[in-house]
Amino acid sequence: MAARLIDGKAIAADLRANVASAVKAMPQQPGLAVVLVGDDPASHVYVSAKAKACQEVGIASFEHRRPADLPAADLLALIDSLNNDDQVDGILVQLPLPEHLDSLTVIDAISPDKDVDGFHVINAGRLATGQDAMVPCTPFGCMLMIQQHLGDDLSGKSAVVVGRSNIVGKPMAQLLLAANATVTIAHSRTPDLPAVCQSADILVAAAGRPQMVKGSWVKPGATVIDVGINRIPAPERGEGKTRLVGDVDFSEAQAIAGAITPVPGGVGPMTIACLLRNTVVAACRRRGLPLSAAL
Ligand code: GUN
């Protein structure tokens, strides 16, 4: 039987609606500052999508686009001014940064309370030690989808996360662990990756490799979350055409899994919705306002 599709678009639309209601109830409009350095075309697309999503839920968005040769000191000065700007509740520096800029130094310059990406070392440490943290948007969105399908308590479930990035793999593993799953982080140097994946009741693919996870790697009935967004050639659509695929071979895995996220329409919409949610959470915390239970 084909797996149930976990509809990220629909879950994200619900979350965005809850964010919009929370924003309406706030005495002052929350604000998100997005910093984009350089001209990576994918980053420009993501940043425009984030600004549009802010508008739709009533969050003010402040875009700061800078050239690729921006000196590190200028970027740090911009972050400092945003840290001190009362209209700004959340700060996001779009990654990747040009090579001459050290992303860890830049991220750690953001005030942890405005770090809506949850990438600051303080937030990573809070998450790892079970304290209130800003949680990175992509893994948080994955967790909402997993828990919608399996419930909040993942006791007795084995989870395998393929990928060990600071942005997705590591925080994903922390969230699964906090929900009582038994967690393995696998990566490109893991021996017999297919066998490790086959042990997973919950399989999160975040390796950044198109269609790497084959159907034969999936345990029958497993919940499969595909974080990958990869553009590959699609000559069947015409010369020079491309299409988006995840890190999972969807057509193979769909026949084996119990539930699976599609690409597009799975994790992607959840990431942006969670960014909006984190911005409202940051605004409520900073201003001492109660947080809507729906968030
Ligand atoms: N680049 C790719 N994903 C992300 C993300 O979630 N946040 C930021 N800041 N940059 C990214």
C-alpha cells in the first residue's frame, strides 16, 4: 500500500494562520530583519519568499541586501545595530555567506533572543540541555510533521537522521531525543548506511544528495521525512528543463513507507512557517507578552 502523504503545505498553512491571529492580538507589530550578503541566486529566492510570508501574516520585514565583498566589520556593525533596534524582534542572516565571512562568528554576533534561526551557540546549548531555546526552523517543522503523524511521545521509536549539519542534522537529533526517540545520527562516513536506515521507524534524510535514500533502505511502515531540495535535470520535460527532488527516491520509498513527505510541498513550506512562528515567539518573550498556546 502506498504511504500516506504528510502534507507540509496544509500543516504550514494552519501554522501561518495561527501566527497571523497571534500577530493581530499583539499591541505592536513584530519585525523580522533579513540580511543577505552576495548574489547567490537561491538565497535571493529564499529571502524574497521569507519577506512575502512575513507580509502575509502581518510581520514587518526589513531586508538588508549587501554586496558579496562586504567587509566582516561592516556586517558585524549591521548586526549590532539590528540587535539594538527595538522594531526588530528577529534577525536572520541568510546562509551560506561568501567565503571571506566566518558564519559561526557572524551568527554568534546576533543577540540570542533575536536569533530566530536558532543557530547561536547559546540556543544550540539550550536545546541540547533541555532549556527554552529558539529552535532551528527546518528541524522544528520536521518535528511538527512527525508528531502530527505519530503523536508527541516517540518512546520506543528508533529514529535515524542522515546528515550532521548544525542547521538540520544535529538539532533534529536533539528534538527527537527530547521526544524520547532512540536516535542515531548517520552521515557520509557511516558504514553500511542502508542497514542503519533500515532500522529506522523515523527516517529523516538531510544529507543534501539527490535521491540518495532508496526504497530498499526504508523499513516497511516507517515515517520518512525528506529535508532535501535538489534541482536535477529533467530531459523528459524538454531540453534544459529541471525538476526538484529530495534526498529520498520518492517513488521507491512511497511504496514501502507508512508516511512520507513529498518534495516540493513537504518540509519546505514548514521551514518558512516556523520562521514566522519563531519571530512571534521572540517578540512575545522580548516584550513580556503571553505566548498563544497555538504556537
Ligand atoms: N540557508 C539555508 N537554510 C537556511 C536557514 O534555515 N536559515 C538561514 N539563515 N540560512 C539558510
